[in-house]
Amino acid sequence: MTTEKIYNFMGLRKIATGLSIVLLLISIGSLAVNGLKFGLDFTGGSLIEVGFEQEPDLNGLRDKLQSAGYDDAIVQTFGSPVDILIRMGVAHDPKLGDQVLATLQSGETQELTLRRNEYVGAQVGEELREQGGLGMLLALFMVMVYVAFRFQLKFSIGAVTALAHDVLIVLGFFSILKLDFDLTVLAALLAVIGYSLNDTIVVADRIRENFRKIRKSDSIEIMNISLSQTLGRTLVTSFTTLLVLMALAVFGGEMIHGFAVALLVGVCVGTYSSIYVAANVLVMLGICKEDLMPPEKPEGDEVDEMP
């Protein structure tokens, strides 16, 4: 028996199950009612670049544009603090750049320069929205096959459940807060899947090892031992990752803000799910030592030694 401190993670499994169900219902409900607020990468729109002589106040620029009726305008720096990029989900108009420039020029003592006014087509359109779901299901199926081959079928069900749990909650977070969902957020969502899967496999590997090594403990106790042994690694990895992501979210600028926020939520939820979703599913499926014991060789299969 291990001499390390053992935490009773599974003692809270019913509370964790209730929490996960509530979060999933809220996320699915928001996605069904509100959907996602797709960015220009999905919908297309107009892109305007304006040059300033001095660094402007971005919040003040947004207020001016909203007052002029451009409610969906996204204002961010581009390359340098005096280069401002404005993205709008509206049909392209050759005069739109001049109109926006006149709006921003009002009340300014410095001279503004219109550097470009162009239409940005949707990089990802209806095809992704129709086939993306099928692609995600295929990816989850392949993960299920891989984990079943490496560990056991019950482990694969737990891993896929945890991945689906993480993806839905991150999507629900963006739906509830009506944050822009663009290609950077999609990339973050895929990174969350990889992060969560890696964490789940580390935990699953320790659970399998302890089921084979510890003979006089029940499934709940072995789960607690395994989760306690991997807790240090999980917390250190998650904490250092979160430090980097918080720095990106605060100082990285608006170009990658959505990416950093999606990963922040995903890493937190993924750390939780590797402990309380994947392992909880294993308990619900009745994982036991017999599931992980190597098959015994039938009598008579042994090769007689040569004299």
C-alpha cells in the first residue's frame, strides 16, 4: 500500500456529477437558444485600417462607432499602437471607409489616414458548420478506439465523455457571454481537446497500473490512490499553463484574447474532468481488477523446455 497522502476524490463524485449535469444543461440550453456569435472568419464582412499620429483610446473609438450605428465594430491595434484595425460584419461599401474615417476624425486634433477599406470573405463558412459536427464525432470515435486499444473499453467511454463534457462547456461559456467565436477560438477548442485527452490518459495509466499492483483494495480506494498520485503533476501542469494563458489574455491584445479565454476555461474544465468525469464514469461502469488483468494462458499452451 502506498504511504502517500490519499484524498477522497470519489467521496464527492455525486456532487461532481450533479455539477457537471447542471453545467451541461446550461451550456446546451444556451447553445440551443442563443447559438454562437460567429466572427468575421465565419460570416465575412468589411475590414478598415486607419492610421493615427498618436496612440488613440480604443474605448473612445468604440464609443464613437457605436454612436454612429456601427454596433458590431471590432476595434483593435494592428502591428503598432497607432495602426487601428476595424472589422464589421456588414456588407462591403466602397464609401464605408470614408464614413468610418469621418466618424473617428470628429473631435480629434490629430490627422487620421485611411489605409485600406476592403471586404473580407468568410474563411470558414457553411461547409464547416455543417461538416464540423461530423468531423468532431469522427475525432471522438477515433479517440475512443485508441483508448480502448491502449487500455480498455470502459476507459475509452470515460475519456470520450470527458472530452465531450469539456467541449460543450467551453462552447456554452462563449454562447452565454456572447463572445466572438472565430478561428482563433476554434483553434483553442482543438487545443483543449488535446490537453484534456493527455491529462485523462495520464490518470488512466496510473489507474490501470494500480489495479494490477494493489490487490487488497476496492475500486473506489484504487481510484482515490491513483488520483492522489497524479494530483501533483496535474496541478503543476495546469497552474503553469494558466499563468501563461492569463498573461496572454491580459497583455496579448485583442487579436488573441478569445484564444486565451477559451484555453483558460478549457484548461480549468479539462483538469476537473480528468478527475471527476473520466474517473467517475469508470466507477459508474463498474471497473474492476478483472477488467485489467492480463488474460491467463490456457493450460497446455506452455512450450516445453528443450532437454
